[in-house]
Amino acid sequence: MSGRYMWSVKTVKKLLYIYNPAAGRKTAKINLSDVLEVFARQGYEITVHPTQARGDATAAVRGLGPNYDRVVCCGGDGTLNETVQGMLALPQEHRPVLGYIPAGTTNDFSRTLELPKTPLELAEVAGGGVPRAVDVGEAEGRPFTYVAAFGLFTDVSYSTPQVNKNLLGHFAYVLEGAGKLANIPSYHMKVTSVEGHEVEGDFIYGMVGNTVSVGGLVNLPRDKVLLDDGRFEVILIRQPKNGKDWQSILTALTTLELVEDGAVTGFAAGEVTFSCDVPVAWTVDGEFGGEQAVTHVKNLSQALTMACGGEEPS
């Protein structure tokens, strides 16, 4: 009597977990064991990489990423930005799904991804959430995940000491920036897009984003912000001349009445150029993004696949 034996080989899923031990209130380090247990229950073979210095997350993803099914980063906006830089250095077909466990002080992009609040829930989504295509931005060659901005308060996120961020959270930004209201710089700019938009004026703030929230100061309706449509939301705030102008700005940001000649104007675009007669400092995802008179920002459509919260798209 003879027989044939059928052998089944179980494919092991592999996950690279990158976390910043110093981010926020060091919650990534505190919750490490619980988070890894979640990934283990999901069936992953896990490699853990704590970042040691600036740029470490980028190097880790660039060197190790193609060997994994999923990369999860835990940290603030800067850690996420570094991780994304590493992903973009890989050929698109070799980019694993990216999960994100926010552990910073503001975590704007987590709201856009519809992520939950607790560390264990975040780990569940990061390891097993809905994979969705996500656009990525590039400002003068530097990638960003959710926002590039100039002007009012934009330098606060990278100039506020980390110890203040840890102690005060979001209020650190408000406290550090409040003293600047007395003498707000403005920039005379011409802003153009490949879609044909053209706006010129004196602006105290401008942003190009793919997010529903920016520092708690700008909040956009979720149905207007599509992560994979190849376009960004552009918002420009004109220089106020009196208290009435300030009220107009607050009203426009609250109601999102963005008219071309109003206190706040905006449009959606895939590529935008900002031209000024003096160098302008930019931030990308809360980090210093360079200083130049002409800044070109473009959308890298569906460059990443990220694990998101919410329901599976129909």
C-alpha cells in the first residue's frame, strides 16, 4: 500500500516595528510590551528597531523594509516623516503597508487616518487595519505626509523645546506662538497651480495639506479631504489690518468660506508654486523644511499604502 503525503507550509507574516523612545511623553517605550503582544496575536514575526538619532528611521526602512510585509512606526510627526522618506526610497512594488501609532504631542495626521486613541487599539489598526492608498507630498524635494506650511506659528513646532512639548502638549504651541501676534510678518506672494489657479497678495500663513487638522488651528471637513485623489488642499490667510479683519479670518476658518479675494482663500491642486521676493521658511510635517524664495510643492499620487481606521471601502 502506498500513499502520498501532502505538506502545507504556513507563510509567516513579518513586521518591522520602528519606535522613537523619546517621542511625546515616552509612551512608545512604556507601551512596548503590550503593543508587541497585539502584533504577535495577529500572526506576525516581529523585528523591533528603536531609533537612536535623527534619520535613523529612514535608514532602517530603506535597508530593511523590502523584507517585511508591514512596517509600523510609533512616534510623532517627525518619526512618521522619516519613515515615509525611507519608504519612498524603495521601488513602489517593494513598499510594504505602513502602520502608524502616534506618540507625539499633536498627532494631526492620526485624525485624518481615523485612528483610535488607546495604544492597544492603535496597535490593532497598525497591524491589521484597512490598507488604503495615500498620496504623499514633496516640497522642494523633501517628502511630507500631511502638510507643508509657511508663516504664522509654523516655526513653533520645531523651535519649541521637546521638554516643553512633553509637559504642555498642544498648549506649548499656543504659548510659544502667542507672543508673535503683536508683530506678524507677511509675505507678498504669487501662488499658481498647474490647474490654472492664480492668487497674489500679502499672506501671513499658507499651507498645502492632505489632512483634516493642522495644529488644532485649521480643521477641514472630512468629506473634502481625500487621501488618494492626487490633489492637496491649499489655504492662504491674508494679512489682517485691524480687529475686524481678524474676525473675518476666524469666521472663514470656522465656516470654510474660502473666497478668492477674502481674508482666507483656498483651492485644491496637484502642483503648486509659491513665488516671493524674499526667502521664506517652510515646515514639513512640523520640521524645518528649508528656506527659499520659490517653493514648488507637488502631489505624489497614491505613493503609499497605509493601515487606516474606519470601515472597509465598498
